[in-house]
Amino acid sequence: MTKPYHIDHLVLPVEHIDIAANRLGNLGFTVAPVALHPFGTQNACVFFADGTYLEPLAIANPANYNASIGRGDVFTGRDQAFRKQVAGEGFSALVAATQDARGDHDRFAAAGLSAGNGFEFSRPVKMPDGSQSEAAFRLAFAAGGSAEDFFLFSCQRLQALPGDRSVLERHANGVSGLSEIALSSGDDANAARLIETVFGCDGKMSPDGDVLFATGNARIRLTGKPIFGGHAFNIPEEGGGGLRGAGIVFSVRDLAVTEAVLAANGVSSTEAAGRLVVPAAPGQGVAFAFEEK
């Protein structure tokens, strides 16, 4: 049996990259310098020691962005549809690390879950010391619902991100990586099969009725219930709809350290089931939670 795929990164659309970077900094994260994509978006990533990262994503060049959408590019097309659905900010995509994006595209298509043509691009990578290199990626997309819904894709690093990111992987809040990704199933009948197909792991029913997926490096929870004590995230208030990104749980060494950093930076948090929960806010379009591991 093949091993499950690892989570590579999470895509978090935001309206303004500077507000997002400031918010993430106040949450105790070290934020990488802003990087531009050739298709009109920009990010300011948060890298973790477990090899995963957050990708806050803003529109930097509307002309290039709209041109990409006009060409039928899946990434920008779904980004635009998602932003319209959630008023600009949220958690839009979960990304699997792969060595063969073309093979993944064929698998997704065979399962009836392809979201469109594959995609390749490169972008500059700037380190805090001013040094710069280039990273290149090949993507394969999968989705089970409409264009504005949460989607998944696999990412093959053709030219890797810088090997030594240790300075960017140290965070004042003590986060070492991802623990759990919570997704709201909505009325998407394909949600579980979509996750199983992309990550190559079977879902297991938990005692509380959720479906859990053990990826290579973190757990995915598919639920129809409120999470983190019912804290809101950006989905239509009337319920229903398709698959949605509901929340992100981070692993920390000492929750007291995390709580102190949040308090010192004026970030309010609440305790829920042994976790510290920070509701969504401008620049942070989904609830975050921190737990000791």
C-alpha cells in the first residue's frame, strides 16, 4: 500500500497582504518577505519546521490576475470565485506535496474529480538577509463542487524553496507545524472521496461522527458541526453550500508561551477543549487554534 501524501501548504486569501503580515506577526509567527506571482497575486508565507507552510494570498496586479483568469487558469479562476463568495478572505485550498503532478492530474481525472488543466510557474524567493533565488512549481487540481468551493491540489516543487529556512521557521508563539485541518463538509457528497483521492488515505469515522484522514504529516477532520467551540469562519450564514475550510490547528511545545505571546500582542483568545482558539479577523480569514504536542 502506498504511503499517504503529506500536506504541503494552505492557501489563505486575504484582501491586503500588509494587514495579513501584521496580523500573523501579532499572532507570534515569523512572516517571510512578500513574493510576487507572474499571474498577479502575491504572498507572505509562514514556514514551519515540519515542512508545511501558510500562504496568505492577495491580488497585487489586477491586470495580470484578470488576464490569467481570462486564459482559463484554474488557480486564479477559483481564487476569484472564492473571494466573491466569502467577501475576500478565508481558507480556500489545501495542498498535497507530490513528486508527480502530471500523474496526479491523471488520477483526479480518472476519478471524475479534476478541477481543470495542470499549471506550471516560477517565482522569486527572497530571504530576510536579502538573498534571492527562484522556486518553480507544477500543480494538479481537484474539486468536487462548484467553482467558489474549497478545493485541493497537489504541488510538485520543480525548483525547491531555499533549503535553509531555519530563520523563518522559528516562531515566537512556539508553533512547530500543523496538527489538524478542519473542513466543513456542507452539502458536498464528494468531500470524503475528494480528500481520499488527493491524499491517498482512507477516512475513518471518529466517535463524535466526524471523518478523520491521516495524511503523511497532519490530520484532516471533515465535519458537519461547529468547531473550536462554535467560533465563526467565513461561510454563508444560512449553512449548506459546499466544502469549506473551517479551521487550522497548530502544534506548539508550550501553550503557556503561546498564550503569553498572544496576550502581549493584544490578540484575544479563548480556551476550548484544551486548545487556545483565535477567531478569524482581518488578515486572518479563518479560525486558528493552538494545542500542545
